[in-house]
Amino acid sequence: MASLDNVSPAHNQSFLFSQMPLLDLFFPGLGPVTSPAWSLLTGGPSIYSRALCIVGLLLLFGNKSARATIVSTPNRPTVSKIEVPYTDEAYDMLIFWVCSQPFAQSARTSLAKIDLKSSAEPGSHAEKKPLHYSPCNGRSYFWHKGRLFVFNRQRTLGDFGGTREEASLSYFGRNPAVLRELFNECRRFYLESVENKTCVFEHQLDRWKASRSMAKREMSTVIINRKLKEMLLGDVTEFLDPKTRAWYSKRGLPYQRGYLLHGPPGTGKSSLCLSIAGHFDLDVYVLTLSSLNDHSLKTLFAELPQHCIVLLEDVDATAVHRKPDGSADPSQSVGPDGSTDKKVSLSTLLNVLDGLASSQGRLLIMTTNHIERLDPALIRPGRVDMKVELYLADEDMINQLFFFVYNHPSKTNIRDDESGRIIPQPGEGAVDDCELLHLGQEFVAKVPKLEFSPAKILSFLLANKHSPRHAIANVVAWMEKLKEEKAKLTRITSWALDDNDGFGDH
Ligand SMILES: Nc1ncnc2c1ncn2[C@@H]1O[C@H](COP(=O)(O)OP(=O)(O)OP(=O)(O)O)[C@@H](O)[C@H]1O
């Protein structure tokens, strides 16, 4: 790939001469004038000014056909074009590829954003918040594999104060296969960049949009009851088996499966969902019911791809109302604060979950801290096929969490070639396997069972990650502190309630 802007003058010149027969093909009559013009053009400061020179020369000296070509470019039928809607993942593929190309760096109009994906090391003030530029609101001309293309991206003000974007890729030729080949290249480039990552999609109005991609979370990093984990993995594996799909299809059943992950905060519900996505290489589509209405919910379900996870987090927080006669209220749902301005009705939610408008092969994962608050219709078999309860840490989980922190694979892999023993890592307070086993037992003995969430224990261990002995020495004091904080919080809450009551009495 080469842009007119980003090649050294000498190289640029020879490169451009190699393109001249091609220019002749698309701009009949251009050949005789290009030769002296190239030397002028290759020294120009930007692609824009060079493009202007070309246009000027053609209009001045070109024959009738060349002038006509310029005037109607690039909307003439001699130009092939692919348009890409903003809300499609193809848009991300194109923009991602474009931004990696040299011509993007010299675009005259760009969109500047903080580069959230930058892997720059924190610390240096000068390198904080690096910027990322992408061509915008204008045409960029570029050469790719000996052909001239045009990238065009327009941002306009959309409905409700938002921005609308659209992009297109054009090619000076009639063969659409050339454009498709380039687009395929964009697709491959994009897919390579998200390999070993889990892509998360969120909705903007009633369209899905890729919001982030994150490193796949390994199943082994989520510490839950081992049998439960095996059962869950087995169930998903069987569901995603192509034979199961055929089985569903023969019986005319919607090919989809629902899971409810429930349990106290910090027990790993969201983490488990992400690790399932990582393990089975599925993308996650996050639904936020509170920002949707019936119509957008239906549209979003209709636009789900095959084989994906739909995640409905904290589903109790947007409980949907029933009518007094017990049927699902078609017009209202209630937010956690009791307000009735949310617009997804229970009946519509149940319908979309039943799969009438849904994709084939979707896994629905709902999470909640309060299963008792959910409408029974929402979690009846067929809509939720498996309920997975996650607990506060029991003995086995405390032990697993301890080993997860101090015996991480990255450390155990570093072994002495001859003895096979772990080589202590400097500054890590490293201990050998046997000692770690004893320390683990000591730690487990000090922590009460089913009292702390895995999130809390993990956070404590991470604060002591360099030394398991420190963790053991500090764990009792840590638990005392947590208890004190909890008691303080309870006092404040009851004081606030008493105060409110007292105020109300007056
Ligand atoms: N069982 C677990 N195994 C490993 N890490 C866990 C586990 N539970 C929680 N964590 C860690 O604690 C943090 C919070 O976990 P997560 O958000 O998955 O919990 P949750 O149950 O979804 O919480 P909430 O109900 O508050 O949304 C994450 O950093 C996660 O890595």
C-alpha cells in the first residue's frame, strides 16, 4: 500500500511513473501531460495540493473526455463503490484498516480522540493520553496494490443531538471484485487484531455497536465450585455442538439457551460470563433494559448475529410490571426506584426471549443479586434452562484463590532445568510448592467460610501479592477492619432511617 503523501520524493517519482499507464486507462488523455507534471507534483506538500494540480492540469490541457471524467468523478459509473453503515461491524473493520495506513496520517481533516487502546506505560506525563487521528469529513485518495482508491467518511449531526457517520470506499474501475478484495483485507486485518480477544457490543439507540475488545478471560481464573463449573461448561459445549443445532432444527425449536447466574455481589457472575465468552470464542452483546423501549428491544434482538452471548446484567434492577389481573403489563416497567418511565414491557421481553425474532445459537445470560425479586415468568424453564448459584467463598474456593495469586502459571513455569524446582522470583517472596501448600492451609484456617465474597478475598490477596506470608500475617487484622466498617455502615444506615422517621413524625 502506498499513499501519494508518504513516500520519499525519489521513490515517489518512480512509483508514480509505474502507475501512469493505469492513469491513462482511467483518465484518457492524461498520459501526454502527466510526464512533466509528475516531477512538479512529487515535490508538493500534500496529497490535497497534488490532487488539485492534477485536476487543474487536466482541466487546462486534458481532452474533452478527461475533463468530463474529472467533473463527474467519483460518482460516474466508471467508479465502483462500497458504502458502509456506521452501525455495522464492517464499519469498524474499514476504519481500523484505514487508520493503519500511511495516507490516514496525512488527511487534511481528521477526527482526534484520546487513544484508549494505547499500551503506553503509565508514568511519564508527556506520554499521558496519547491522541489518535482518523480521516474524517473528506475524501482521501490512496494507492493500493497499483490501484487508485478513494476513502470517504462523513460525520453529520444526527437525531437527538447525536452524530451520524457513514463511510465509503471507491475505486476507479468497474470491477467490484477489486473493492471486495480490499474490503476482505480490512476484514482479515481487523479479525487478526481481535484474535484472542472478547468483543463486547453495546447498543446506541436501536443498533449494536462494538464498544471494546478485551483479552479473553480464561475459565481457570474464575474460582467457583469445580463441579458447577464442569456442569456449566458441559452444558454450553453440548449446546454449541453442530449436532445439537440439527437436533433443534429437526424439531422446529428455537436454537437458543438461557442461563441465570445469581448470588451475592462479587461472587463472579460477570467474570463467569466473560470467561464463557472467551472459552467458546463468542462475542458478548450487553443489553441495558433501562435505556430501551419495546421497539428497540425487538430490533436489537432481530439484529443479533448467530452464536453470541446476550448479557442481561442485574436483571432485577429493571423489574417489569404485571397488571393487577396477573398478566404481563404491555406498557410499563418499573425501575429500581419505583419510577414507571422505563418502556420495556414484560410481555415484549418474554416474547423476544422466546426466540420468535431472535438469532439462532444465542446464549442468554442473565445475572442478578436478587433472584427472589424476579418475575417467575422471566425465569421459567425454556427461558432460563439452567440456574447457577454462586456462593460466598467456601473452604475450597479460599484455597483456590490463594493458589491463584501465589502459584500463577507464569510463575510456576519458571523452573530450574535440572532439579525441576521453581526458581524464586526476585522480590516476590517466592516459596516452593510444598511450602505454598502449607501456607495455603494456614490461610484457609484463618478465614471464616461463606462469609466473604471471592472479590473481597482476591482484593486482599492482591494487596499482599508479593508475599503469601504477609497475607497470612495480615488477614486477621483485615477481617477485623471489614467488620468495623460494616458495623459503622449499619449504624449510619439505621441512624438515617431513624432520622427520616423522626422527621416524618413532626
Ligand atoms: N469467583 C471469582 N473468581 C475469580 N475472581 C472473582 C470471583 N468473583 C469475583 N471475582 C473478582 O472480583 C471482581 C468482581 O467480580 P464480578 O463483577 O464478576 O462479580 P459479580 O458477581 O458480577 O458482582 P456484582 O453482582 O456486584 O456485579 C472482578 O475483578 C473479579 O475478577
